Amino acid sequence: MMSGGRRTPLELYVHVPFCVRKCAYCDFVSGPAGPEEMAEYVKALLAEIQAAGRMEKVSGYEVVSVFFGGGTPSILETSDIEKILKSIRRAFFMGEGAEITLEANPGTLTPDKLTAYRRAGINRLSLGLQSSNDRELSLLGRIHSFDMFLESYRMVRDAGFSNVNVDLMAALPGQTEESFRKSLEAVAELLPVPPEHISVYSLIIEEGTPFYAAYHEQAEARAAGESDTGLLPSEEAERNMYYMARSLLKERGYDRYEISNFARLGYECRHNIGYWTGVSYLGFGISASSYMEGKRFINCEDRKVYTEAMAELEKNRDIEPALRTVRREEEIVTKDRAMEEFMFLGLRMMCGVSEKRFMERFGVSMREIYGPILEKMERNGLMEWDGIRASWKLTDAGIDVSNYVLADFLL
């Protein structure tokens, strides 16, 4: 809402659930589809965006970032991306400096597409490389080779994009510390200009994926301290990969500003920082999450239910029934829950969580709520007080066991 004449920041996420082929590790709501299904879905997206824009509570907000995720957003026709952004600009107030990111997979880009993206206002691209090793890419089920990625990257730079992220994955089946180093070096030394941002994520074996069937017994055995088949890197090797990423990328001018993200100065992903620091956001499309005005809601995962509800909305323009059909989960975020999220999301940031911001937001000191936990974590060397920033942050040892540390802040 407006405060003192200033609009409140708002982030938008657009879910594109389509891809050429679903990767073996992916548990996102996505998969292949034909042109008619995609066109029907885009039409539904436009209806949902316009409906959200007609709700009075968005009038005091300014869109500061838009993120197209998936799936593979770059699989859509460029005219569809243009329509979506035009719809957003009609429905919401968007500042000139808004960050607009589109995820793209190598093998789905062309010079014409990239020119159209620039024309539509997209100013940041995120390329899903994952590995420079073709064998590792094949095991993941990716549609591209490293050479295809290099071709796409050159096209992106030739098109004039100057804010580019590249995704890498660690702890892949058969991956060694040496092969991971080669991927890091390949990305950090890309020509003509290395990327401004690099994300490094560990592979997570999710239930319901082909990888789960192949590797969950090994993961369970390792968690229980038993021997395993050695197909996945050990926890020690995974930890070494992260140490390697931190040191190698630092040498090349990248600052680790979040547990899994590295950027050159000024190129931190503003959209993701918003998630970690509690900025309100609205998600459009199936399975998209939203957090606004103290409420969190998640759209349904059924594309048919979603498109039919949005088609009905177009007919009678009655917003509430259609949105109630689409929004399957809703949660009132209590003060306790908001404090939890402030801590375990904010602690992902290397700058930590600010005591001043905590007091301003909740009207109580962080030490009053979490004093014993903070003291325990400091005593165990997992957290430390940053006197310059007046914030609490994870130590290197705390980052190694961040899931354990963050879980301790659940009230």
C-alpha cells in the first residue's frame, strides 16, 4: 500500500509449465505440450493478470520485478511473451527500472527471439546450463550439449543482453570434484564476456521423479551412515564443491551474496532478494505462489481447471468465484509465522538479518524472541554478530549445516 506518497514494492512471477522434454530430476509442474495447449494457457494467464489488476488492493503497489519461470518460458512464441508483458503493464504500475527476467534453456533461443525479448523490455536472462560435461547433461536429461549452450550464450551477448545468469548444479550422478571445477571455470571464463551472475545449486532427489526411483535408496543409506553404491558424490565431496565454487568465483570477481548465488557488484538478482527479504509477490499460472497483505495462496496444479476458470472469468468478469476456484491453498500468515520466515529466509543472505528491520517490522527485538537460539548458535560457531551491519549471519560452518540452523528458528 502507499505510504507517504510512495508505492509499496511488488514482485510478479509468471509460471510457464511447458518444456521440450522433462528432465530426470525435475519435480516442477511442467511438461511437453502442443501449440494449441500453449495458446489456451497464455490466454488464461492474460485473464488472470487482468483480474488481479482490477483488484483495488494492488493500486498502491509498484511492480519492481517480473520473473518468467518454468518449465521453459523461452519455448513460448515471442508474441506470447510480449502479450503477457503488455498485459502486466496495463494491469499494474511498473517503474522504469523494473528487473524483468526470463529463464531460457539452450537450444530454444534464436537471434529473432532475443531481439523480440529486448523489444518487449526483458533486461535479464537466466540460462540453464547445469554442467559443461556432456555426459552429466545426458544423465540429467537435458536437451542441449555444452556446444549448444555456447552457441546460445554467444547469441545472447550479440543481442545486447548485459545482465545474464547461468545456472550450474553440484553433486550430480557420476560428477567428480574435478569435473565440477571444469564447469565452474568454463562458465567464469565465457567469451566474449563472462556472466554477471552465477547460481550453484545442489541436486536434490525429489520423490516422483525418475531420479528418485534410481537413487533414493542410496540417499537413504547415506543418511543412515551406511555404505552405498557411490553413484552420487559423497556429502564431503558435495561440501568441497561448494567451497570450490566460493573460492574460485571470488577470485574471478563474484561475490557470494546468498547461499547458492554469486554476482558481480550491482548484478544481484533483485527478484530473489525480494523473496528472501519479505517483499510482497503475486504468482500467475498453475502452481504459482503469492504472498500479499498477510496472506499466502497457491494456485491449483490442474491446467484444465485453471484454463476453464479463467475462460469463465472472461465471460462474466466476476473475479472472486474464478479466483476461488484456482486458488487451492490459502494461509493467513500470523506474526509468529512472519518472524520465522524473516529469520530462515533472511539468513540465506550473506549479509544476514538486521535487528533494526526486525524491530521495525514486528515491534519487538530479535533477541527477545530468539535470544537463546542466537546464543546457542554463536556458542557453537554457526552464527555470528556483524557489528558493522548490526545483523546476525551464518558463519561458514553454519552455511555447511544451514538446514539444521534455519530449522531452529521455527517457533
